[in-house]
Amino acid sequence: MKKNQIFSENLLNWYQKFGRKDLPWRKQISAYRVWLSEIMLQQTQVTTVLPYFEKFIKKFPTVTDLATADLDEILTLWAGLGYYARARNLHKCAQMISAELNGKFPQTIEELIKLPGVGLSTAGAMMSIAFKTPAPILDGNVKRILARQFCIPGYPGNAKTAKQFWQASESLLPKKQANDFTQAMMDLGALVCTKSKPKCEICPVNTNCQAFATHSISNYPEKKPKKILLTHEKLFLIVRCKQKILVEKRPAEGIWGSLFSLPEAPINTDVKLWCLQKFNIVPKYIEKLTSFKHSFTHFHLILDPILIEFAHLPKQLMQSNLSWQAINDLDKIGLPTPIKNILKQLKR
Ligand code: SF4
């Protein structure tokens, strides 16, 4: 038997015994459920995704339900899962499928990757799992297994190494049981071939593994080259009046796109003057709350929250993206996690 055949047989046998077959997206398999779970699982742990997946499926049982939903409703449900472009693309993709494809997901890689937010690996997972047509995938778990199995040098997120990783993924893919095989690879990466302390002694594919044979596991996959990230600092203004908070809807593009947030200002802003210029109001109370740091992929942000109390509501709001939200209803709008953390300080 060829090496790659031994690999897939051993892995499939292991999956039958130890695979996470009770994950909700692995029951009642459909293209919609596989797609939704794959988008949510991008750069996110299974345990984090579980409650979000259940909430989404309950609220939007079909792709058409998701397509007809309001983006604000989707973002509110998504809040806390991060990488909000995924939620906006989810909505766009559902609308495209509903309006242009009769509510049905296409069944080829070429067509799938034309959908917003669907990359080659998500398309591969959908082909294998939902349509039972073998197609390779290359998510973080799979890259780690492949780097160790074949001792592939270079950082796997680098475009230069991509071809080699895709070839390796394709070389292991069996012609039959592609659905189980794909899920088994995901599970092997999550449960056995973990980032730190992989459980090589009990690994079903250790006989094929070059890094295990050469005692060089810690060399693979190569670490991401370190980048120095810039730190920005901003004031986040909590304007409170009569148990309401002023919230600002963010533009569709960029960080926290289409979510609600707090008005921001440069750190050297004179807050009293800001209130006068924006609302023609002198605040009755101003307090600096505890600052904290939040890290994005490309930069760090220090958030300096300032609580500003108004005695009365201003006659009008000059910006159309500003509105008042009752403090008790803040969980009904999509707020990014750092903003939720800022607002928690009000409850103390
Ligand atoms: Fe990963 Fe170890 Fe298995 Fe190789 S033998 S695939 S390093 S768990």
C-alpha cells in the first residue's frame, strides 16, 4: 500500500473512534450549515464558535432567512466573535445566493470562490463535506500537520510556501470518504497534532511523520516573522444622559465596520470644548475611567474612556450616525467587545 493510502486509512480509522462527530455542524449536514460553520471557524476556536453557530441556526435556519435579515441584526448576533468583515460578507454572500442562485450554493470550487468571504480552503471544505467531492483544504490545523508530516520549511502563511502546502494537502486526499477525511484532518490538528506538546505517541499517522522520525517537531511549522506593531491611543467618549448613552454607527468599511461604537476623539482633546462644539452643552460631570489596551492584527489600540454626564439631552444631533441608546438595551445592538468592556465600568 502506498504511504499516502496508509495515512488516510489510519486517519479515517482514528476518526471513527475519536472524531468530534457530535459537533452541531456535523449533524444534519447541508451546504448552508457547513458554510456557516467554516466562516465562523476562521481564526476562531471551536468552543468559541459553538454558541454562535446555535444562535445563528436558530434565528436563520436557511440561507434565505439570513439573506433577508437586517445587517444590524446579524452584527448584533455576531458581536464578540471578532473579524467583523466575516459577518458583513456572510450577509452579502447569503443575499447573492438567494437572489442570483435560487437559494442554492454552487457545487464547484471555481464558483464557490466567487462568493464573498469564501476562499479556497472554505470552498474545499464545502466540496468535501457538503457535496462529498474530494477537494483539499488548508486551514491552520491542516497546515501544521502538513508542515510536520513533510518537514515543509517556511512560514505557512507566506505566499511563497502556499503552493507546496496545497500540493501536500492534495497528495493525502483520498478519492473516497473525502467528507470524513477532511473532518478527521481538522480534528487531528485540534486534538493530537496541537501547536504545543503534540501527542505524537498516540498519533494515528506517526509512522508517516517526517518531523517525528527526525525529532524535529519543534521546527515545524516555522513561526510567523515578527512584525513591530504601532500603538495608537484615542479617547472614547461615553456621553450619558437620563440613562441613555450616545452611540455612533461606524462606516461599513474598516475596523468594527457597521457596528455601533462610542464617539472617538484624539487624546489631547479638550472634552468640555468638544461638548460645546458638538452639542452646545456644558457637561455637568466629567470623569476619566480606566484605560486599557486592545490588539488588532495590524496595530495596538489604547482606549482612554471618558465619562461625560449631560443634565439634559441636546436638542438635536449634528451627525446622522449618532443616536441615543438606553443603557439597559445596549445588548440589543452590535457593539465590539472592547467597547462592551468600557461600558462595563459604568455598572460598577
Ligand atoms: Fe503531529 Fe506528532 Fe502526529 Fe507528526 S506524529 S502528525 S507531529 S502529532
